[in-house]
Amino acid sequence: MNQEEYITTHSDIEPEYLAKLNRITHLRMINPRMLSGHFQGRVLAMFCHMIQPKTVLEIGTFTGYSAISMAEGMPEDGVLHTIDYDDEQGHKIKLHIGDALTEIAKMNDIFDLVFIDADKEEYQAYYEAVLPKVRKGGYLLVDNTLWDGKVLKPVDPKDKETIAIMKFNEFIAKDTRIEKVLLPIRDGLTLIRKIG
């Protein structure tokens, strides 16, 4: 048994509807690794149970696993907005199709929680676009901030995604408007709390 198997065995089981979505994603999608998956889904659900956000924004939907996981932990009257560029992909979820930066600009909501898991080269732009729309004391979760360990190694100058994530991590580390902790969950998950 490896570490990931041990962790999932000693965490809540994956709900059947998410296990089914997990299987379908692995059968039908070209890059199923983009799926949040069992462990991260349980982490997202637990964060939402803890924070009890009434309004959530997710940037990057993929097949909806993370959105469903977060909605599970939200209050019954909560609303989760999720944005994705690809329209090929419960009552709490509102899907927005289009460019994330354009869609964010149209929104007048103030969010309790934002989950960023989309185009890595746009992470800092997404962050700057949503931070003013996060309430003071609200949270942001940013996925893939360890980027398969590539942030720890010499980077190929052509690897724009890794460079963008490294720049984002450096920017976040120095941003005094927030408190932050980079968690070694799956591919790296940065937990941010807005203080200013």
C-alpha cells in the first residue's frame, strides 16, 4: 500500500455518485488526471463544511467533480458558480461558459470561497481578478501549486506552465493582503485567507 492509498483508506469513502463520475472521467476523457479525485474531493468537501460558504466561485470545471464535492459541504441555500471554457462538460451549481476573466468581470457577487484550478499561465490574473470579489476573511484555494514537483527543479525555459506557477507562488508568498499556507495535498493546494 502506498501513501495515497493509505490516506484514502483512512479518510471518508468516496460517495457513490462521485465514484461513478470518477470512473466515467477515466473512461471518456483524454486527460483524466485533471480530475480532483477522491482524496482532494474529501478535502474540498471538508473545507466547505468548516467554512460554510454561502457563495463559492470555481475557476475550471473539467467534469464537475470538485464542484460537486464543494457543493456537498455548503449550506442548503449556498450557491456555487463554476466557470469553464469548454461547454462539453444539483440545484446549488450555476455553470458559466466562457473565458474566466471575462466571466469574473461580469459577476457582482462577493464570494466566501474561490477555488482556482484552470489555465496555469493565468493563475495570477485569475487571482487579481477575484481577490476584490472575496469578502474580508474569505478564502481562496489554488490547485496544482507544486505542479508534480516541477517547481522544485531547474525549469525548462519553454515550460510556460511551470514558470507561471513558480511566479504565482513567489507573488503569493510576498502578498501582504493575505495569509497563506501551501499544503502538500496531491499536486499542491494553497490555502489563502484574505485579511485586507
